[in-house]
Amino acid sequence: MKQDVVIIGGSFAGISAATQLVRAQRKVTVIDAGKPRNRFTDHSHGFLGLDGYSPSAIKEKTWQQLQAYESVTIIEDKVVDINKKVQGFSVKINNGETIACKKIILATGLKDELPDIKGVKARWGKTVIHCPYCHGYELRNRSLGVIATGPMSLHQAGMIPDWGLTTYFSQGEYQPDPEQKLFLQQRGVSFEDTPVVEVLGGNLEVSAVKLADGRVIALGGLYVGPKTHMASSFAELLGCEFTDGPMGAIVVTDDFKQTTVAGVFAAGDIANPMQNATFASASGVMAGIGVHKQLIQELL
């Protein structure tokens, strides 16, 4: 099956890219393995027109809309290999099918590396969260904590008081400098250097954290900035260049989301230093436009 474009990843970025291309009557195949980064949360917030919908409901709605266009194919499976050819690429799927295409859009997402603290993983995406714009309103007006995982946690601690009284847990490692500490104090942030060793609470709720010295501090929600890693190795295998993002490596792209490898584009969290659903969708739109622009130029 010969396609203009294969898009790997069928969430916000991938579907946004596909929509631009099918509306330009290009042949597009979207391949989705069904493991989006946002699968741990019940609701997606801040996305225009879909605030509060579940990620699965958004996926279903957007897929239905995309499939109204006759030039799209959606395959729910895993890509196992991509090979660069003299002209274009060959994409092998786990079901044994191989698709030839002119361009690739990687919308494969990131995976989060959570701190090894008992109780964090079970509550991730519920009452242990990362982005206050995405989920902070649901934890508003509670006593909140920020568990430091790196230098960016200090920036995070400066934001969170808008949602509730905030304690910054440095874990004995990520201390503010005098200027940062003064700013955080002015924001009303409290400081605790003894490491958090366990998150307490019933079901998916946070009621407190237990410290290494045995003390327990009552809280109603926690913020954690996870380190991030590529959810797929394809960008590396294809030879794309990377740069450092705030919490991990991201793929280098130009203004139209082409990577440093000709014909390979990247969209969504893997190519965005700032990451949420809206940014992912916007970068997908740009990737779709970038691919279409390149396909047109190659006919001249």
C-alpha cells in the first residue's frame, strides 16, 4: 500500500496532522498503538471545546471525524520497524503489513519517569499531577505539595500557590538560591528538606505525605515534575537530532516540524519543550502543513 504520509501516533498531535493532510486529499495512514501519555488521567482540561472530556472520549470523537475523509486509513497496531528507502520510507507493522510512504510524521509521545516514592504511581494523573493548567483546578483550595525532581521544580513551586497553600519538598537535594527562596517566601511557600518517602491516602486520594524522619504532613494534592523519555526509539533509529528540554530530550525540528532527517517530521510532546494537549495539537497542525508544503514542492 503506497501512501503519501504515515503518521505514527493517533492522539492530539497525530490526528491534528492527519486532518490537515486529508483535507488536502492526501493519502494518509495513522498507526496507533493505544498507549497515549495521558491514559492515566480520567479527564482532559484546557482543550478548546472539549474541556473535561476523558482522553478516550476525545480520541473516539476525533477518530470519527477523521474517518469521514476517504483518503485516511487508521490502523490500531504497533509499528515495529521503519526503513529509509531511495525514495521515501517503508513502515512495518506488527501485523506483518508493510506500508510504503513518501513522508513520516512521528507523534509517538513521551513516557514519564516518576520518582521512586511509594504511593506516587498509583495516584498519578489523579491527585498526583504535573500540570496545574491541566488538572490544578480540580485540586484547588487544598494544602498542596511540590516534590522536587529537578531544578524546574522550583519554578513549579512558584506557580502552585495560585491553587492552594504550598509546601516545597526539596528532597534534601534541590535547594533554592537566596533569590529563589525570597520569591517563594513572598508567594507564601513553606519549605521542607526532609525527603518524602511515602504518599498516604485512601483509594486515589492524597491525605498526607510521610517523611524519612517519620513525620506526617497533611496534604490534599501533590505536584511532581517527572523526567521524560521517548516512548519510541524511532526518532533515534532514523538519525534525528535531539536537544535538551526542561525534563528530558526532545527532537529538534524546524518551524514546519521537519526533523534533521529529510522527510521525517515530529509533532507533539516529543518535539515541544512545553507540553500539553493544545501545544500537541498545534504542532500537529504545523507538521501536517509542513508535509503538504514539501509534497507540493517536490512536484515542481
